[in-house]
Amino acid sequence: MKDVLKRITPQKEEVVEFHKVTTEFLHKINVKLKGADVILGGSCAKGTWLTKNHDIDCFARFDYDQYSHKTMELSVFLEEALKKAFPKINIKRVHGSRDYFQMTYKHFEFEIVPVLKIRNLKEALNITDISPLHADWVNKHTKKLKKDILLTKQFFKSQKLYGAESHIGGFSGYTLEILIIHYGSFENLLKATEKWKEGMVIDVENYYPKKDALFHLNRSKHSVLTLIDPIDKSRNALAALTKEKFHLTKKVARQYLKHPNPSFFDKKPFDIISLQKESQRKGHCTLFLNINPLEGKADVVGMKVIKIYDHLVRKLQDFGIIKSGWEWDKGEQGWIYFIVDKEKLPDIELRVGPPLSLKEAVNAFKKTHKKTNIQKMHVVAEVKREFPLLRDYVNHILKEKYVKEKVKKIKIYSA
């Protein structure tokens, strides 16, 4: 693990540059803000950031007494200050429960969220107001656990389990920090996943009697694994976790514990050539779609990509899907791919109609289709397939309004 830690831990030069740029950035905003201050948030505030991570979360904390009655205007005040502090930099406003801002400054990507500077949970008027308290809680419990947190984050990132955005459905950095604090180490966490069951509750601060937590939580906050937020006992910090990612976590943890290897910490790039070779070796057919996503919040944009992917999966079942997936990491382009058993379907499709017991429906079906016969108590018709070739059929699907409205551009990729 020493080699992995050395590779993922920010080195001295990187840390020096990080502190220099962030100090300068925060100073520029703070001199323009009135009744508020901007601080670091997320992993940067906790000292649990991975090397080459240029995404920096910040919170603009507005004085509670002065601004609590103006909570919906915080974004306006922050935007004015940002434009004054950085007149020549493009500042992107992102819509949320309170609008927040994204910008690039000296090769670092900053996200600045307006919040009220609260002293306790009861003062929170928006879910984002609580976020700075998370860093305080984590820092209080992780003085000797920073290395384990770094290993955990890198492991989960490499296995595509990291991120609570709706298109990922995995673990946020904060939830991983809570779990490491709870279990005491990276290895203990992986061992604990063996005992995880669907519906299980992890309550680090023991807010609820055992097995009673789900009775106290709103049903809408239940998930495959419930993690009570140590700052807010009414919140399930793992509400975004999907069943797929829950079971994948258990699977990769089991694999790692059986054969520990540094390769588990390496993020595997999307490799078209490898997928093509795999497909050719087994006599299958591949299809790649190149996507230019819309602009907007990452989870919204990502969900649109997933909806297209799910739509295609449903439509392409007859081609015999062997393997499929999607890839998008908040960049300018994404991918959807399919490895299928058949490149071409028969020219004639057997379309199953209503059961013979529904006489009116059967008669209507016969009027619509010329060639019909009876199979297994249903009327069926032989219909000429409009798009027997995979490529032609997918091109037809990509012209549908359902697909076109979800991306800037999507096309079949030719290697």
C-alpha cells in the first residue's frame, strides 16, 4: 500500500501550489463580499484530497443575523462579488436549491456555494447550510485516518463507485469518510461489506435504538443501505446509493480481499480498441456512440445520457446484447457502447398479436396485417422488418425526439 499511497497523495510542490492559488482566490472574493466570508469546503477543507484533483469546493458563508431573512438573495449577492473580484473570468451560474457558481482560476476548477453561517442544525434554512458542519465533524475524527481515507477514495473512484450524483448512484466523499471513521480503516471497511445486507442501517452516532432507525426516518429517505448523517439524524447520507452500486461494492471488496493488488486502485480508461478486440475474438459485433452532452448540472446531464442508454438497451434486445455500458466523466464528450450477438436480424419479423379470446382485437389485428396465423392461442403476423441491420436501426433511433432533446449531438462512431 505504500506505493499506492505515494502515488495518490499530493506531493509537496502540489500542496504549495494548491495553498498559494486557493489563498489568493479566497482573498480576492473576501475583499469584495460584505457580511460574509468564503472558505474551503469538501475534501480540501479536510485534507483528504487526492493528487491531481483540481476541483475545489468553497462555501460563501453569509452572516446569519444579517442575511437569514434574505436567504433567496444570497446567490445574487455572491454573483455580484464574484464579478467584481474576477471581471475577466467566465463565471457560470448553476441552478440548485440555491444557485451556485463554477469558474476556472489558474488551472483549478472552483465551485462556490452560498450558505448561511449557522451555529447549529436548527438554524439551517437550506440543505446546503449544513455542509460546512460536515467538514468540522470529519476533521474532529480523522487525525489518524487520512491515509485510509485517501486509499478508500482512490479505490472507490477506480471501481466506478465514487460519486453521489444521480447518474452514478455511488458513495460521496463525505459518506466514505463517515464509513472509515466508523470502521477504523480501509481494510476493515472492505471486510465489513461482506456483512452488509439490503435494508441495513449504519448509525455512527447511535442516534436511534438498534433496528429502529427506519421507523424514525421518512420512508422517502430509505435506500438499499442507510447511513445516518452524524450531523443530521433525519438525513440518510446514502440516499443516492443504487442497488447496482451496493452489490458491485460487495463484489469488488471481496475480490480485493481475496487477491490484494495495486491494480484495484488504477482507474481503467475507456478503451475502444480493447472492446473491439474482445468482441472480434468471440465473434460478436460492436457499436460505439459518441455523445456531446448538453450543458448544465453534472447529475442532470448524466441522467440524460443514462436515459438514452436505457432506451437503446430496450430497443436492441433482439440483437442479443452481450455487453453494454456508458462512459461520461463530466467532460465534453461521452460514450455508449454495445457488444451484440447479431449484426443483422431476419428480414421478416414475427409480430405477436392479441389472444384469440379477444375477438374484436384479433379482427382489428388481421385488418392491419396481411399475413397472419395462430400460434400458442395468439394471432401472429409476418411483417417485413424496416431496419434489419443494427447500424441502420440505431441511426433511426437516434433521430427520435426522445433522444435528440437529451444531448447536443450523438452519432455512431467509426474507428
